[in-house]
Amino acid sequence: MSLPERFEALVLGSGAGGKLLAWHLARSGRRTAVVERRWIGGSCPNINCLPSKNEIWSAKVAYLAHHAAQFGTMTGPVSLDMAKVRQRKREMVEAQVAAHLENYKTSGAELIMGTGRFVAPKTLDVQLSDGGRRVLVGDHVFLNVGTRPAIPGIPGLDTAQPLTNIEALELDYVPRHLIVLGAGYVGLELAQAYRRFGSLVTVIERGPQLMSREDPDVAKEVQRILAVEGLQILVGAETLSVQGRSGRGMVVAVRTPSGEERIEGTDILVAAGRTPNTAGIGLEQAGVDRDARGYIRVNERLETTAAEVWALGECAGSPQFTHVSADDFRIIRDNLAGGKRTTRDRLIPYCMFTDPPVVRVGLSEGEAHR
């Protein structure tokens, strides 16, 4: 095994909170390293927030072009080049990654590309992406490993090779009929976008309403708006099985309040929640406990069960927004400087980028009643 290298700050994962913390600590003069397995800057600039909003904007332009006459603008035939939509998104991602690399360079934080696993308290064994190994020890360790799309255990779904948000944002064609499993924020954003690109879209939601965490009147209005655009939406519908393969055609069997149905589609997108990336990284060797769902246990100061080890962002169970991870960074930054900030009673902005968007701050009406 390689000789251990000591850092004052060691960050596992380069998502929003982790990278901000690394850049801040490095600029403060502390020797800092960030270990990142794949996505420089985390999921937001690469595969989630920014790329999805980029394509959602392209979808809105397509929608407005098709409906320009309603606004008094006369156009000729309108067509869509999905490869150009994807290229526009890719160029934005490339620019974001370049900006992140510049921040690592100017801050002095060392970015190490590889897969890290704890082998002892505050000690990471890193399998480098370009070969070789390094053993890193941190005086202070920060966990920012994020989450990944969850794939429900529905018969036939895994072998159907379904799209997640990652693959959906890399398509260079418009699916003839896209079936979306899940009616949360990600599912509805992409469902509306692909409907505007020209797909037939069916959304299947197991719960009694869209957007399970929102108030029923809000969910009902969103469903009405999407239905006007031509989306088929099934709520209270249990997906029983999937046959076929995404991109080549499939049949989805569902049980609805009115009976069983078979829905034929060409592509299937799974947007049924997230799973923390906390398994198989040696947290038990580091003395870091997880809860029953796999999220890292933290207190209101984002401290884990291991001394001098913090967790921030989605892996710590924080609401799954980039701006929340950024606030986790501020809490840890301030507390490292002697502050007493906590996650308790902070007001969280919730936002879904459908058109129109759905936004609230703090409690919903239902939460306030409870």
C-alpha cells in the first residue's frame, strides 16, 4: 500500500457543498484534497440541474415556435434537431467543467480523480482513474458523495435498460412514446420537455397525486396544465411489469383504480426517487453510521458519528437541491470558524422547473397544519 499522505482537509465528492468548502479551505491556506470518481463539480453542472434546465429551455423555445401564431407571430414549418439540442447542452457542460477546473487551479485545492474507500478512520484508499493508488489521511474529513437514481424492483424493468435523467439528457432523437415512472420534480420536468419536443408522454404515479410532498390543490392544478399540453397522467397506478427494451419498444402493465391496463411505448424513463451513494465506501471503517435508508447520520451541525468528520448535501439527507448543499457548506464553514449555525428551522426554497414553475419557501400548507 502507498505511504499515507496527510491533508488538513479531505473531501470525498466534488458536488456543490464539497467543492465550495474545498475552495474556501484551500484559499484559507489549508492543504486540501478533493477525491472525485467521475463528475467534476458533481451532478448539478454535469447531469442534473443545469443540463436539464438547458434542455427544458430548448423545449420551451420549440413550444413557443409551434404556438407563435397565438402571440401574433406567423412562422413557417417548424422542425426539431434533437442532436443540436444535445450539442447545445454538452457545450454548456464543457464550459462548466472548465470553470470548475480553473477554480481548483486558482484556489490551490488538489482534485484527485479516482474511487475512494475508507480503510481506517479519516483514511481513504484511492484507486486512481488513470491507474495506481494513493492513501490519503485528513485532519478534517467531509463527505459529499451525493445520490443516484433509484430503480424500483419492478419485474422486467432492469432488463429493459430504462433511461434515467442521465440518459434522457443524452438522447439525440425524440421518443415516439415516452413512458415516465414517477411524478416528482424530475419526472414532470422531463415529461413536459419531451412532450414539447414532440413525444407522446404517459406519466405513471403510484401515489394518489402528482408531487407527493405538495398540497393537493397545487398538484391538481399542475396535472390540469400538463393534461392541456397532451400528457397522459395516471395516478394511483401501480406498475406491475415491464416487457421489452427502452428505445426498441415495450409494454408496461399497470393496475389503476379502474382496472389493469397495458401501455405500449417506445422508451421508458425512471424518475422514482434517489439512493445515496454511501454503500461500499467503507463508512463502517471510518466509524460513520448510516440510517435505515442509507443516508449518513448527522446532527444539526452536520457532524457525523465520527469525530472531525462531516457530511453535507444529499448523502446527509438534506433536501435534494443544489442551493441546500451550498447552505450546508455555509453552516460547516461558519462552525469551523467558531460559529453556531445549524440546519434547524432554516427556510428551504423548493422549486420545480415545469412551465409555469412551481415554487414555495418553507412549509407547505399541509406541513403547517401538521
